[in-house]
Amino acid sequence: MRYILKTLILPIAILSIMIQCKPLANTESANEKTFIIAYQTADCTGVAPMKCLQVKEKESDNWGNLYSNIEGFTYEPGFEYVLKVRTEKIPNPPMDGSSIKYTLLKQVSKIKK
């Protein structure tokens, strides 16, 4: 009888702890990102010389080039933006194109610089 109780109590206790545990709330899903867009573009080279948006995900990050566009977003020089975007993997992307599609979900802010 004691053996049965011991073998049942431990799994039941572990199961009840696991049921009560909830994952931490994540403010962004895996396919959503927050982008900070700089007030000016930069010269960059994709297939040919072009202008790239300067983007970072956190204030503490360094600016990086975004070689593709953000669907639904119209950039206006002289403004810094904070955007929520959805990312989608592009199946079989062209060799000279991005493997990720960016779509504007929300313009959080637009500040004149």
C-alpha cells in the first residue's frame, strides 16, 4: 500500500505543478517585431546601388540596413518611426531578394527629427 501511494503521489504532485505553471506573457509573437526606423536612409548595395531604410529593434542596437520594403508603410524623410511589423518567411525567394516579407501592423509613433 505504501509503495502504491509513493508511486502515485510524486507523479500527481509533478502534474499538478505543471498544470499551474503558465508560460510568461510575450508581448510580441514570434512573427511580430518592433522596428525603429531612422529619419534618413543610407546608401547601400543590393543587386545595384540603392537607398536602404536604417532600422534597429532596440534603442541600444546599432542601425542596420533594411534591403526590402515594409508593405503598407510609406517612409517620409526627416521622421523617426516606431513600427510594429509582421514577418513572414517567403518560400523559394529569388536569389537576389529577401527571404522575409515585412508587413506594417501599426505605426506606433512618428517624430520629426
